[in-house]
Amino acid sequence: MKRKIILAGIFLLLLKTCVYADNSIKAEVDKTSLTTDQQLSYKITISSVDKEVSLPKLAEFDGFTIASQIQSSYTSFVMNNEVKSKTVYTYVLIPVKTGILTIPPAKVVIKGEEYQTDTFEIEVIQGKTKPEITPKEKSYPPGKSRPEEGFEQPQYTL
């Protein structure tokens, strides 16, 4: 009988942990090997029960240029009128050089506590065409010139 009570207590504790999952940040890539002709999808998912969530802080994508960025948010209601939100940032990256490239961890602050993602190593091999974007231009879309000092690039959220 004692064993059943202990197992029931453990089960309830695990159930509570699943329902009231802590804040978290997770990153994933759609591939770890690609050519210079291909694109890489880098996704950051932030789950939180707190409202105080910062935007992800990304380190420089050395060897990649950001072709596009999409943000989507989901909100769900759980027990005791708690609100859980999930925000997903998806970046489409284009390689601008070959070799083993590193995507450093992204960081986010949730209610004063810093969380970070894993680091990814991506193998990029030469494709049929050479990259048109040089590393010096990697922060700007093809065909666009460097903005004036103090001018911020607009960011679009869909």
C-alpha cells in the first residue's frame, strides 16, 4: 500500500512538471551538411509561463547571411488560469563560405534568468555555383548597399 501511495505521488509530481513546464529555449537546424547552393533553416523556440521574455540575442553568423526571418507566437491556457506562450523564430541562412561553420548559441532572458541554446556545427561544401555574397556583405541582402551610420535595418514580423 505504501508503495502505491509513493508511486502515485511520483506520478502526480511528474504530471505537474509536464503541465507546468519551466521556461526553456531550444534551437534546431534542418540539416548539418549542405552545399553553397542550398539554404539552412535555423529555428529558435522559446517556451515560457512568464511575460518578461527578451528577444533572442544572436551571435554573428560567421559564414552565413540571413536571407529571411519569420516569427510566430502561440498562446495556450493551462490549469489554474496560467498562460503559456511559445514563440518561434525561424531564420533562413545562406552559406557564404565553405568548411565546418559554427552557429553559436542564442541567448534569451526570461524574468531575469538567462537561457541559451546549443551550438551547431554545419559542414558546407562547394556547390555548382560560387556564393555571390562576400563575407564583408553578409549582413545585407544581395543588391543592397551598406546603410548609413546609425540607420537600423527594418525587421519584419509575420
